Amino acid sequence: MEPELLSMVPRPVCAVLLLFPITEKYETFRTEEEERIKAKGQDVKSSVYFMKQTINNACGTIGLIHAIANNRDKMNFETNSSLKKFLEDSLSMTPEERAKYLETYEAIRVTHESSAHEGQTESSSSSLSSPPSSSQPQVSHSRTKASPLCHSASLSWAKRNHVGPAKATSPSIRLRRWRPLIRLPSVGLHSVAPSIDEKVDLHFIALVNVGGHLYELDGRKPFPINHGETSDESFLEDAIEVCKKFMERDPEELRFNAIALSAA
């Protein structure tokens, strides 16, 4: 996460997904944060697409939906995309209604379950990003017990839901370019993705830029978290600063990972 390494990530970066451990310290912070925001309030633009998580171990799915939904103008969906239809159908819904709709949305549910069965929790350059080159940071990967759609399964989900490169008039964005950002030691190895009903202590959130503000979107929280102003040029660096705060709150923890949706 050093500046010289971040500078190698192609721009624009549309979203960052952070995987982190749910610890007692984090849960205490989450409660205090919620109480503080409810008391003081915050500005959240109406254009932010946010949904609650009501399905077990679906944080990877929710994170991807948050990342894509808040960058719809940069995406080129195929005509028969089930994800495109889900977003169009749910655009005017509340966060709670979107969660209920996802529970009954067969196409995404089936994709989620099949990804959980076929996906591995081991990050690999062949499944997450293009092969390392001299212009791309070398990143060591670790395997961590996470939600079914983490790491390689998230790529499978994207392919199955027909999300492709943006049109020529938009920045060239490919969902296949999930680029690992955080170097991790190999700890807590698990080679098989957990089942949908298995209890896990790792969680995905999405960081996005909407209207010049950096939002943290976590389906476990009651609302988006506004982390302040950002820009297309500074979004990656600003998002990484948010990631660092998660790491600083649990300095003894090593189970963090971040991947970016960036230009192809």
C-alpha cells in the first residue's frame, strides 16, 4: 500500500473491496460509530445505491453489487444480464426492500450458491488480476476463510452475470481487473470455500466514490458511511486510508485483503 505501488494501479479506480476480520474491537467500534452518526447526522447523497444484507455469508455478493451499482455509468451490461435487471428493478427500492428482493431473485441466488461450491478462497493472479509485469506491483497472496464469494469466486460471479467492458465512450472498465492491494502473510489457510450456512468471521465491504464523496457500504450497517470528499484522481489513495484505519483498530490481526476495480 505504499504510494509508489499504488501509482502502478491503472486509473480510474471505480471501487475497492475490503475483506477484514469481525472482532470484538471492531464490533465495539461499529456500535459507537452508529450511535455517533445517529446523534450528529451525516450527508448521504440520494444517488448512493445501498442495500442491507439479510442472506448469510453473502457479503461478497453484496460488495460486488454495491461496487457495480454505484458505477453503472461505467459498465456495459449484456442485454440478458441478470445483474442489470436486478439493478434496474431495485433502483427505486429502499435498502431493506433490495435485500428482500435479493432473497427471492433466483438468478443471483443460484449464481451465489454455485460460486460458493466451486470457488476457492485462495487468491491467485490467474483468477484475480492479469499476470504480474514490470508495471504491476508484485503481491503475495494468502488464503483466508471468508465468505463464499470472496477472491476467485467473485470473478466467477461477475462472469456469470454478464458484466463486461464499458462502452467506447466510457473509461475502459473490466470487472476481471480485480487487483490485490494489501500484502498479507499466509495465515489461517483454508483451501475450500465455506458453505453458505457456515459461520465465518471475515466480512466484505465496498468503498465507492459517489458525487465526490467516499462512501463505505456495508450491508450489516443501517446506512452508508460518508468518509469525506474524494475525487476520481485521489479515490484509490483515499480508500486505502480508510482501509488502514480498519487495520489500525486491530493491530494484532493479519487477516486483511483489498482488491480494486480498475481500468483494464
